[in-house]
Amino acid sequence: MSSISSLFRRPLLIYDDKCYSCAKFAKSASTLSRGWIRAAGHYHSKEAKEAKSIIFPPGYDPTGMFWLVNKDGAFGARSGLLPLTREILVGIFRGGKASEIIAACEYGGMGASCYTPTNVFKRLVGMLSHGASFPFQD
């Protein structure tokens, strides 16, 4: 059986696929890395659901932030910015296959857009004020 870090030799960015600005963020990261960074949505991606079941302890809800999962561990929000930058730089030289980015903007059924300046600002503040990490120890 392969180790958990070998499953993520090519990084995976798990993002909120119910949020348009989050999907744009994931698409930008994948594009800037020339497809090296795979992207998968928290809610609609089988790959993300499987990865979360492997990485996070039972009862932990990882949907409150984006996660960059690489060979070293899972890094959420603020803790993931530096590893994300590193993986983008690696991707510039390595490249990969681009991921399909899903952006289902569901906003409480009110018909309002989740891509408003206020909501983008709230997401940005949330990302910069929260962080978590789950290092792999193989």
C-alpha cells in the first residue's frame, strides 16, 4: 500500500464549489501552475470527498476553508498560501493536466449573486484570519 504523501505528489486544491469567487481562485491557481495543481470542489467532487475522508479525523468539518494538499500534508486557508505559492512555482516548470473547475453559485435560494464585492471581501478576510494544517507523517 502506498503512503498518504505519495497519493498527493501532485497537489490537490480543495475549494468551495458553491462559491463563484472560490472557484475563480481555484481556476487561477490551476492555470498559473500550468495544470500542476489539481482542483476539486468540497461538495461536488468525488476526488475531494475521498481525499477528505483520508486526511481529516472523524467529526472534523474541513469545508470552512480551501485546502492545499501536497506530499507534506493538508494546509488550509492562511496556512495554505505559502505551500500554494510554492506549488504554483513548481508547476510553472513541471506542468500537468488542467482540472475542470465547477462553480455552482448557490446562495440560500435567494437568487442573489455570491460574487459581490462584499462577499468576496468576507471570503478574503476569512481566509487571512483562519488557518489549519494536518502534516503527513509517513
